[in-house]
Amino acid sequence: MNIIIRSTMVLSMLALLSTMVAQQQERLHQRGLVALRYAPDSVFVSWRLFASDAGSQAFHLFRSSPGQPAERLNRQPLTGATHFTDYIGGLTGDITYEVREAGQTTGERYLLSADATGNFLTIPVQPLEGHTIGDGAAGDLDGDGRYELIVKREMRPRDNSHRGVTGQTKLEAYRLDGTMLWRIDLGKNIREGAHYTQFLVYDLDGDGRAEVAVKTADGTTDGQGKVIGDPTADHRNADGHIWKGPEFLTVFDGLTGAELHTTSYIPQRHPSITDPTPEQMKEVWGDDHYNRSERYLACVAYLDGKHPSLVMCRGYYTRSVLAAYDFKDKTLIHRWTFDSDDNTPGNRAYRGQGNHNLTAADVDGDGCDEIVYGAACIDNDGKGLYSTGLRHGDALHVSDLDPARPGMEVWMGHETRSDVAGIEFRDARTGELIWGFASQGDVGRSLAADIDPRYPGYECWAFGPGITGLYSAQGERISERSPRTCNFRILWDGDLLHELLDRNFIAKYDWTTDSLRFLLRADECRWNNGTKATPVLSADLLGDWREEVVWRTADNTALRIYSTTIATPHRLPTLMDDRQYRLSVAWQNVGYNQPPSTSFWPAGKANLKTRP
């Protein structure tokens, strides 16, 4: 394997820098209190611990009901796991819970309505005929310290390799009580589909409210009814592809949906021609039917280690271009562009290495985020860090997969048949192949998850021709059979192992029998993205450090946020305080959705790299 690397950092320096606290500009100040009536007489109450909390931080929990004074439920201060099971007996009617930090006279409240049952919250969405609820994101849009949900809604999405006129993509924002904040219509000149619209929700300028960034075009209508560009323009060809016309990048106000700033979209279709012909596109991208050029990715990354930047990407089968922007004073400012085909020495090695997804992570320990672009990695300064040359793939996982090694690792499958590594476990900093296996074709699925406590770190497996078995992080074949699902992982029950999330179920892997035990089946819900079978969103949105999962109901009238009601002995901060995890929630809707990844091994209880 030919690895091209631009790095002189020695391991001793890496170990030193890895102890640095990673800054995160986005901050929540509410504890995400949630109460779930999982049985007629039992309520599971849960709240966040912050990484900035003192280790001795204690809490008190109060319950009140109409006509009754507030009653403290705990005899002693709560200093363990941040949840409580309240046995309410025959109590009926609405119940209000309040969690207070010890020594405080007020706290955060949650109203549990009399008719609320089950381990989920229901968020009704506005009717939109013919539209399906698609991928989602989370952000504090109004600055109240609580997350809102943003969802994509589509009619006839298409893979960009396929012909067909699509509908018009809508983005909608909802508070968790079902209040709709806005709807943005991206218009006819933005094609529906998983590879086209990548939307990022994050507090980009540090004002305490998240913005929404997305590629726009002539005819996009913001959340206040203002049209961007020419409202009458139609840049579609007979096959439904967008082949000409201006391309924009817009940042919208998260609370109102109003356009804040629009600039020209980089990477553009052609490096020098505004409206290139199909023949001119083929010279640049390798095809003349708007497939390779219309593959988009995006993420948020702390390129300077202190402030978030947008990274907008185009192409991964051939030419690959990444453009970074900062958002300051409500204005987008171009930071750098990396182009595999711009004749910069060494850049050609990065051609064709991208995935259908990407990851922002501090892989070299310098406090700044790099972009793991499939089989390659771009440094925070916009220069190539390394390219493995193993080419494109469908799935990507970056974390401290092997705690016995310094730094982080990458687990990735590749689409091209390989005698070297069709599936590979590599050093995230250098690109060095640690172990891997040959494949006979497209390895369409791969997953790294800690599911077997007998082995340190994450277990790894994949689905593809010639690939079988379950492997430890050290490359040992620990089972002849892999789990029969290879999609998302989730922290759901009370231990520090991962559970497996696929379609509309969560299951526990039994390493003694190589079988799955189902923990949750959301039979009234459906998954997204066809055979990809992904949820609207999976993230630590509410309560303690365990993760929630958001699905759409089968009739597309509501979102459901499912949250665990299983007790845990472990007291951990919210996963959202880990910068890499929060950034992975931001890019989760991009391309082929992947589960969010922490920068640390959960079972090792490593210190969170968090805000100061």
C-alpha cells in the first residue's frame, strides 16, 4: 500500500497533546430533564451531567401535581447516576418534575401530561402532502438551552446516478412540543436525494443560537418567504439533473429561517467555466451525466481549534474538492480550498479516495480538527495529511477503537476489489494499515462497536463478498459469525457496551451465543433511506449520557424520540460535551448516514475532550 503523508509529529508529542482539552464554542445550559411513564405506576426521570460540573455535584428531585405542594423525592442528595425512578402509585393527572443542583432553590422543570405513556416523546409535524420525513439534525435554535429538531422532507428523491425529475426539498424546524418554527423550500434547482442536500445545524458564530447552512440555488425560499436568486429560473435538464445556473451557500437564522448570508458555492461545477457543457464536465469529473460532480458532503470542524468552520465538499469518485468557510459577523468568509486536481504537488493522490460520508476529528492531537475524507485525510490547514490509495467506500468509523494504541483509529470498507485491504483498520493520524483483509468486491457495510466485554476496545465486522467473522480491535478473529446487523451502534442500556440499532429496533449482542436480544421494537415507526434503514437521528438529546433515537411514524404525521428507561450505575457527562461526538451529530444526515462517534472509548471511561 502506498501511503503519502505530511506529518512530522512524534508519538511522544502526540501523547502530550492528547491531554489537551478540546474547545467547543456551542454550549447548552439546560439539563435536558425528561420524565417517561414506562408503566402505570412508574416514571423514569433523567437529566444531564455536564463535563464542567464538579465531580461532587449533587442534585435534588422534586415532584408536584395540581393542588399539591412540591415534594422532594430523594432522602439524600443524588450523587450517582443522573436518573431516578419515581413510583407514583395511584397518582393521576399532570405531574411536574423539577431537578435542582444541591444548594439551589430553583431548577429545571418538566411537565409529564396525564396521558403520556411509553418511553418516547411525540412531536407532531405539519401536514405536507406527498412528502416523507427524512433525515434530521439537532440544534438549540432559540437559545433556551434545549435542542430543537430540523428535518428534511422530500417527495421523489433520486440517487444522482439515476435520471428523474424530483420534487422540491423542504427543511423544517420544530420545538419538542411540536411548535413549527419555519419551513425553507430549497426550490426546483436543488435536486432531492441523499447525495445532494447536506444541511448543517450548529452555532457557527457563538451567539448562543444554532444556524442552518445548506447549498441553495435560484428559487430557494427562506423561512420568511424571501426568495434567493431568480424565482423563475429552471436549470433542470430533461433527465432532472441541475446542469447550469448559479450555485450558492446560504446560512439561515435558526430561530426564524431567515437568510443571513449567501455566497457563491465552492466547490463549483467547473474550476473556470460558469455553465460548462456535458463534454467539459466530463473532462473534469470523468462523466457527462452529472453523477460524479453532484456528490456532496459537508461537516463542521474546529479548524483553528477554537471556532467552528463549515467544510463543504464535492466529489469523491474522481476529483475531490473541499472548501472551508468561517461565519463571522453574519458573513461567510472563505478560509481555504483543497482540490485534488488543481496541480498542487501531491494532491493528485487524493483523487477518488472519498466516501459517501466523512468525519471531523482531531486525529493528530494538535487541538484542531482534520477531515477524514474516506481513505484520505485533509489537515486543518487545508493541505493533504495522507492518502492510503485504497479508494472510495460506503462506511466510516473514527474513534479510539483500540485503547492499547495511542490516538485514534479508522475502520472502513472499500468498494473496489482489493488484495491488500478491502476492509481496513488504520491509524487515523498516519494512515498506516494496522490490519485488514482482502475482499472480492464492494464491502457495502462496516461497523465498529464495543459489543464484547472480553476484548478491549471496539469489535469490528463488515458485510461484503469474501468478508466474514467478527474481529477484535487487535485484528483477532473472535467469532466465525458476525452480528446479523451492520448499521448503527447506540448506547442504550445501563452498561458501557454498545447496542445495535437498525431499521426500527435496538438489540443487544450476546457474545456467548452470537445472537441478538431485542430491547426495543418501534413497530409504529419507519426507517429512512431504503435499504440503508437509518433513523431520522440518533444522538444524546435528552436526559443522562445514554443516546436517544428519532424515528418517523409510519403515517409521516409525527416524529418520535425514544429514550431509555433502563437504570445505570454509571455517572457520565452528556456525550454532546465531547466535541467529536457533537460534530458527528451535525454531519449524521450527510450522504450515507453513520452513527455518531465519541473521541474516547466509552467502556474505558476516558476523560471527555470537552469545552474549558
